[in-house]
Amino acid sequence: MRIDLSPTSWGRVIAVTIAGTAVCIAAAFFVDSYNFPLLSPDALWRAQMTDLLLPLVLAGSFFFFLMFKMRQLAVAQKALSIVAATDSLTAVFNRGAFSMLVEAYLDQARSQAVVDAGAFLIVDADHFKTINDRLGHDCGDQALKLIAKTIKGQLRGADIVGRIGGEEFAVFLPGAD
């Protein structure tokens, strides 16, 4: 069984909390170990309990709080990156994200000796302004959603679709002949 240590996982929060607390306990014992030979058995027991419990309570809660907050930030950052890359109306990539993904693929392809074929499509809804003018923007929005859904329904796993303009969509088909 593998523990998920990604920034958004609870496994990372727990692992760092345990490891950080263990390091603090070890450091407390190491620093205090020079005094151990000088202590009576009763005082030695109290010193060892203090070296164990104080870091356990303070460092444990500190590391848990710190990692919990870092996890929250990672989850929020992941959600924001999805929102920033997605067209809010059609739920496909926006122009910037689409361009970035296609450019990254092309850069990778340029560095290879043998480059796979591919295709780039532009889908433009002709006379779309007429739909907005005659039927209203709500109907136009529904039409754009339907176009995006139809395109997405025809794609393979590696294909990329993005809304690059008002009623214009781009589709990148890597590996298509």
C-alpha cells in the first residue's frame, strides 16, 4: 500500500506531522541527555516525560496546523488553476490554456526525431450573431454549450478542445493522420 504524499493529500499532513514531532522529541532528548547522568531516578523520569510530552503536545499540534493550512492552500491553488484554465460558459479550455497546452505539445514534438502527425481544427459557428439577436443571449449561451458538448463527445483521450473566441472553438488532435 502506498501513501499519497501529494500536496493535497491527508497522508502528507499526517506523515509530516509524525516526522516533525519525532524530530522534535529526538532533539529534546538529545539536548537534555547531557543532564541525565546528573539526575536522581525520580528527576530523570520527570525530565524524560517532559522531553517526550512537551514536544508531543506542542510540536504535534504545530506541525498538524501548519500542514493542514498548507493542504488547504494546495487544494485552493488546484481549484483556482482549473478555474483559470477553463471557459466558464462551455467548460472547455479557454484560449490561454488551450494555446499553452498545444505549444507544450509542439515543443515536445520538435525535440523528438520522429514526429507524429496531428490535426488542428477551427470550428466557427456561422451566423451566430443572428441567434443572439433574434433569440437572445441565453439561447446563444445554450447553443455554445451544445457546440462544446458535441465537440467534447467526439474527442479521444489526448485530444484538446478550447474556446478561442466568441463562437470559435479550436480542436487539437495529436497523432491524427
